[in-house]
Amino acid sequence: MTINNYLYGCQMDNINLFKVKKYCEKSQVSKKLHGFVEKYQPPIVVPEPEDRKEASGLSVFLKQLKTGADKKNNSEPDRSDDVHQGRDRDYTTFTSPLMHIEAFLEALTNPDKNGRIVVNKQSLFSQSSIKFLLLNPAVHFADIVKEARSVIVAGGTMQPISEFKNQLFFEAGVAPDRITEFSCGHVIPARQLLPIAMSTGPSGTVLDFTYQSRGTPEMMDEVGRTLSNICNVVPGGVVCFFPSYDYEGKIYEHLEKTGFINRLANRKRIFREPKKANQVQHILSEYSKSIERCPTHTVTRTGPGLSSARPTVDGVTGALLMCVVGGKMSEGINFSDDMGRCILMVGLPYPNIKSPELKEKMDYLNANMPRTSDGKLPGQEHYENLCMKAVNQSIGRAIRHKGDYASIVLMDQRYQRSNVLVKLPDWISQNIQKIDKFGAAIVSMRKFFNEQAKTFI
């Protein structure tokens, strides 16, 4: 809903939010509350039994008042029986909720056309939420570009950057001749990277992971066959990204029923990205240990000029990690060296087009921004860019230093389209191989890892 409709529905339309904002800034009430909670909250927070509530800072403070100052040093609640092994429950604490309320009230002072309020109602009140969606970031950026002599926007995964210029700079009144683009190449030479856009699977089936086709048994079988072949060729770790947790779960269940999981386990230890944040480190640790036990740099002949990793006693040559785009392992985690010798991207991870936030953003862009040079609606361009930014973020987990090497396999026929390739980073798009025959892709990967093993042995 619009900001005005929200204010009217909440009967807040007669409140001067600018005065409220000024009072909060002058009184610093949120900072005072933050200091109060920091002082009296428990120094250690651990998971507790489900039938007990976590003690808050205020509860501890009131308990101190009740027991008296002479018992202050012993006022912490007894937690000796609160630690339960294997409990995977997550806890989120906010030291100063008032800061979030202040930020939300300040957001409501934006012009009506520049923002939307997204109300998410759930069966449980604690799971419901109210979110402010800023549609026009240029209104807050205009003063910066006007007053500053230079503005530098830097990042590791900014491609494609057309939206930065259109929505952030041009809308803020910046002339095109003031903008200078600079992009660095990668620290590695081209010979240490093998990017492949794969359009067909091992059985010759066209790889089409659109929403309508990706759930078919034929397409999921192709994922199993592809993983089996790649795991036979790639030494060390293979990281496979799926568009969503739901699809990753469906793929794993299908591969388990059809026997692919057992086949994969003969070559790689299999790990899956957990949904619980407190389990991520354990999974990564076990994944790393499985790879360290395999002598991946030693090769054995499997054909004329071809090679694969020498297995351990039990035949295992590394590990396979099944991850989710936009999940806990798609950013901020480095799969360097043997941790990520191959990054496999299954399909194109387009966001949910029925999402209220995305729909509002696309509608705003279509109504206020010009079409692209090729006649595409700006909302559609935004939708595609969200997908490609997620792809670039995920495949960028490999190649973390100048002595590293890896292959990147993009598994979908759409990756061979020019409008998709142009949105990949230059260090990938300039060297990518568009391969229509799966066998040719496997030969190319075997040759690549054979050469790397000889170079870095």
C-alpha cells in the first residue's frame, strides 16, 4: 500500500512525523535505551528449552531489583541445564528495538510516490512484519552527488551496472559525461579458468530449467547424470548451486530415489546447505575435512592426454556441496583452492515475480523510467538483473587468489544467449565456452584439470 494509505489506515495521518523525528534525534532516546539494555542483558546467550522463554535484559534488571544489590554478582539466571546438544533453534535478539521503530517512522516521511508499505500477515503475530520499500533511492542520493566533488561506488559484484547509472545517478540529476566506469580484470591468467555454458545434458536432452520444465523427471535425471560425470572428472570440491531450497530438496529426493546419490557418494562425500545458520560452520568444516583427506593434485591416466583425480582407498576424490543461490553460502564464503575446483550453476535463479515487493518495484520502474536501448521495459530489465547479480555473486565464490584455478559450469541453454552472457563479469564472459555437446564439455574439463595438476603439483 502507499504511505498515505498506511498512515490513514493507522490513524497516524494527523501526526507530524517530522516533529517526532526531531524529538528522537534531540533526546537520543533510542541510544539511551540501547545503553540500558547493553548494561543489564545477560553476557552469554545460549539456546534454551522450547518451553522456556529467553531472559531479556529488562527481566534481568527487574530480577536484580527484587533480589537486592547485595546479590548483584549472582543475579544471572542458572543456565546449567539450558544447553542441549543438537538443538538447532535460532534466536534473534534486538538490543534496541526503538532504533528500528525510529528508522521506520523516518521512512514514512518520504514522498508518497517514492515508497510503499508491505504488510506481511502470518498466523502467528510474532512472524508477521511491516516493511518499508524505497522505490526511488535517488532522492537520498541527490544531495551527495551535488555537494561532493567525487563519488565512488565500488563493489566486487556490481555487474550489470546499468541500473546504478539509471536509478542512482541519472535520476539524481547527474549528467552522463560525469560518469566514468572502471572495471578490473581478474588476478589470474585466462588459462586458470574454464567457464562453460552448457546447453545439453549427457543424454542429449536440452537443458531447460524454466519453472515449467525443471521439475520434470527427465530434467532432474539430467542433473544427476551431469553431477556424476563432473564428479568423476573434477578433483577436490564441487559446489553446486540451485535456484531455491525447495528445488534443491526436490532434486536431492529424486536423486536419492533413482540411485544417483549412491553413485555420487562413491566419488564425493555429499553435503547439503542447512537452513539453520548455526549449522553452516559445522557443514563447511566437515566439507573441508573430506577434501583434505583426498590427494587431489595427483593424477592418473584415463585416456590419451586425459586425467582425473586419484581416489583415496575408498574411491572418494573429494566432496560435493549442494547450495542455494541467495542462501547462506552464496556470499561471504570463499571456496578457494580445493574447496571449489568446480562451481556448477543449475538454471537461472529468477526471483519470485509474484512477490509484492518485486511487483511494486517493477510497476514503479515501468511508470517512471524510460525503456532500455533495445526497447525492454525497465521493470523487466530490473527483474533480469536481480537474477544475474545472484548468479555472479554465487560463481564468484571460486578463484580467490592468483594461484587458484577452477571451472565454472552454467547449466541451462539460456546461458548461451547474448543478453545473458553480456551480464556476466568480463573475466568470465570473455573466456566462456559455449558447448552444445556434453561429451565435448567433459573432455574440455578433463584436459583443463590435467594441465592445472601438472602446473601446480
